[in-house]
Amino acid sequence: NAGVTQTPKFQVLKTGQSMTLQCAQDMNHNSMYWYRQDPGMGLRLIYYSASEGTTDKGEVPNGYNVSRLNKREFSLRLESAAPSQTSVYFCASSEARLGSGELFFGEGSRLTVL
Amino acid sequence: GENVEQHPSTLSVQEGDSAVIKCTYSDSASNYFPWYKQELGKRPQLIIDIRSNVGEKKDQRIAVTLNKTAKHFSLHITETQPEDSAVYFCAASDSTGRRALTFGSGTRLQVQP
């Protein structure tokens, strides 16, 4: 039982390049989330998926897109990376409905945009 | 939307002392308040949560209190140990499925041996 797995763990991009962060969970959870973590700013929600087939914007969605490929997988795409997107990205999942139960986080992906 | 403010941003205590971290929230509809602990280089993990039908909840050395009238909740850690050193995040939501958790900005707790 791996929990929440995200790849890659580290990535360096140049401004304007694109990339996709992959996330998969093996806990049969309905809800999945992408957060970014920046010093002094806590965890800010980028996008979430309350159930398979649905996605919604969170607090800071600009510059990102997501795909809920199936119940297990939820990917985050940066189409044209900017230095402001340098951050640590966390994928999370939850068995409970949106906002009402424990979040299980992946190990994080550290992204640097030069 | 919800706004969660967390204080202090850093906290240093001596081993064995108590630590208190405070959070305020803006949406009176919020009724679920979890706390997450993130050790250096690790993922955040839930340590305790409280729902608005109770005012206090304890789990060994940690406790959370909630004051819905004042819209604030606090994390209390007693008899602190070096392994309590971490960043702690509070969060809030209304648990109706209307919105996801909103997190505070975090408190870095350092327990000095």
C-alpha cells in the first residue's frame, strides 16, 4: 500500500518550458488535490477533483491545468513555466467528501523555474 | 471565501515547556478544524482535528480548543520534546462538500533540548 505517489520529486525548468506532475493514489479515494507550498504562505490549493470526472479551481489556479485521468490519477500541468511557479507541489487525496476529512499527502515535488 | 490566520510564525520553547499555536478563521459556516504537522523535508500529516460540536479534544500531549463565537481555535502541546520540532498548519472548512480546506500560513516550532 503505497498511499499517494507523485513524480518527479525534483525538476528544474527554464522559463517557458512545460511539464506535467503525476499523482496516483491506491486508497480508492474520491477526492484529490494539488497544493503548492511556499515559505511563509502555507499550503495553497491550486486545483481539486471532488470525484472522478470533475475538476475545479482552487485559490491559485492561474498558469496550471489538471486532468483527473481516472479515480487513481490526478495530474498537474504547467503549460509555460514562470519563475513564480518555483515551489514545492503536494498532491493529496481524501476518502471523505470535499473539506471534511483527513488529507493524505504525497512526498512532494520540488520545482525550480529558472 | 475562507481566510485562516495563524500565529506565531515561529515559536521556540525549552524541552518540557508547553507550546500554544493560535488560528482565527473568517467564515462562520466553518465547522471542521484539523491540524497538520510537517517535519523537515517530509509531507504534512494530520495530528488532530476538531469539529464544531465539541469545544476541546485531547490526544496524549496534544489538545485543540475551539471558540466558535470568537472564531478561533488553538493547538496546545504539553511537555514538549525535540521530536515535536516541525511546522504546524491549522486549517478550516465547512465539511458540507462546498469547498476544500483552507490552510493557515504555518508555525515553525523549535524545541530546544
